[in-house]
Amino acid sequence: MTVQKSINDKNLSAKKPTDKADTNLLTMTAADAKSELYDLINKYSIFDRDSVLRSGRITNVFFDLDETTLSSRGSFLTAICMLNMLKPNVKAIGGHLDSCYSLSVATSMLANISGQNIDCFYVQHEGHAKAYGKTKFIDGPLRPGTKVCLIQDLVTSGTNVIEMIRKLKEELDVTVLQVVTVLDRNDGAVHRLDELGIDYTYIFSVKEFVKEEIYSY
């Protein structure tokens, strides 16, 4: 998968700053952003150690994407890639509060700079229901029928994403048009989301970083 649109395609450079370094950032193509983001993940977010995933599978390669996506540079690069992957009729983006709130805010702000109106929201995990607000699990300016994109830092089997889709439909009657993630771990999410008719795209596949089999169960 390649990301070919540039930030200029979405008019982000309409308001050019005077600082030369900032200008370079705001005119960066999504392809260049992806290339640099790859290098950051490869350097800071991959660890050789066994870990048990939420799906129950055991892997010998651990990805800590927070080390990249919570950095100022990594956050900006990820937002460039995600903004250029969104469907034109998406009106809001969001994901789990603990893993994707910063990414949804960064992408929403970048969209606003480019003249687009894309709100953000977050979804609480099961067991963390709120005692206040419009819904038990969701916060953000969503209305029934709003077309949204769910974003994730990392997707394994897709179970958490499917649970968010259910919550958004049941609590606010929101339409999930697509799911975008930084990294797909190649463990069944593609097929599960395809069965639901959800467009699923990712910036990177785990196979772009690790060639050999990473699961032992």
C-alpha cells in the first residue's frame, strides 16, 4: 500500500508560514511522511521480546507505537498520512481514549488548517463507562448518522475495533465508513472488517518491518 496524495492536494499549504523549516513540513508529501515515519518506528518502537496480545496470541516482536506517535515529529507525520487516507465524506475521526486520542486530535487539527471540518471523538474501553454525558462510552460532537472513521495505532485481530463499531451504532447511531490504523499486525482484521463491509486501510503492515513469522500461538 502506498500513500501518494500530497498535503497540497488538500490545500494545507494555503496558509504558508514564513519560517522555512515550517514550510518544509507543511508542503511534505504523504509519501515522504510515510518514509520518515517508517524510520522512526523502526528506530524507537520495535522490541525483540515475547508478549501476549489481547487476542491471546503470543508474539516475539513487541511494538510500542506510543514511543513514536506521541513525539511531536511522529504525531505530525502520522497525521499527514491519516488525513490523506480519509474518505471525502468522513466528518469525524476517533478511537480508544488511551491509545488514539492524540492521533485523532492531531489529524483533526491538521484538517482544520487545510480548510476541512473533521471533528474528533473518543471511545472508552469496556469496564470504564461514564456516569455522566450523552452516552456511557463516547465523547465528542457526534450526531446520529454522522459518518466517521475509526483510527487505531495498532490493529491485531480487529476485536476492539468491531466492539467500537457496535458501541457507536448502538449509542449514537453513527455510521463507521472506514478504519485506518498505523500498523496492521496481520492477524485477521482485514477479513473480519471486510465481512462487515468496512473499508480498512493501514499505513504499514507488520511484514514491512519483520519478514519472519512473529507468532508462536
